[in-house]
Amino acid sequence: MIKVHICTPEGEYETVEGVSLINADTTDGQRGILPRHMPIVLVLEIGKLELVYPDGTRDMYSVDEGMLFFENDTATVLTDAIEYSEDIDLERAVKAKERAERRLRERRSDLDELRAKIALRKAINRIRVKQGGTEG
């Protein structure tokens, strides 16, 4: 089984043991890691991190960009922000999405377009993860 350490700039967010599969959105697509996988370093995109257990249950997280290091059946996830699907406030995520879309439509001269696009991607991802990983 896999042990997963999730860390943010504030420190360790969570440690989970007994994971049979990790699915992660990376810069080169979705990647799956099983026990005894060779050592690997993955660059995470704004996306989801899914931990699957032997009984088929799953924990899903909304993840900002970061890194996933895997070696000796231990995964370390380093990310600026992560949120467990059950803790996501769907109403707040929808409002953030609408706010980002409005900013991009308005095209004001003081708009930081890249920042608004990233905010939109994060909001859409949080909605998708909260809704169980379906497209949002």
C-alpha cells in the first residue's frame, strides 16, 4: 500500500496510509501510480488528486499546481493549496467562477488577464471536484 504525505506552505496538511492507487492531473495528462511504481516526480496542474483505497472508496481533492514525488511506496505532494472535496463550498466556488468570468468579459485596462484566467481555472476545478470529478 501507498503512504501519502500532503504538504502546503503552512506545513503538513494530511498523511494518509493504505492507498492502493493515486490519480493525479499533471502537466502531461492524468497519471496513475500503483504500489511498487518506480520512483517518479510529477508536475501537478490545477486539477484533482484522487486517492483510491482497496475497498474501492475514494478521496478527492482540488489541488493547485505543485509537485508529486513518489519513491518506496511513499508519495509526497507539495502544493500551494489543496482542498478535500467534502470541504469545498460549492456556492463560493460558483461565485468565484462568475466573478472571474465577469472580469474577463469586462476587459478593463487594469485587468491582470493571466491572474483572472488562473482564478477561473481554479474555480472550475473546485466545482468539478465537488461534483465528483465530472466536467464542470
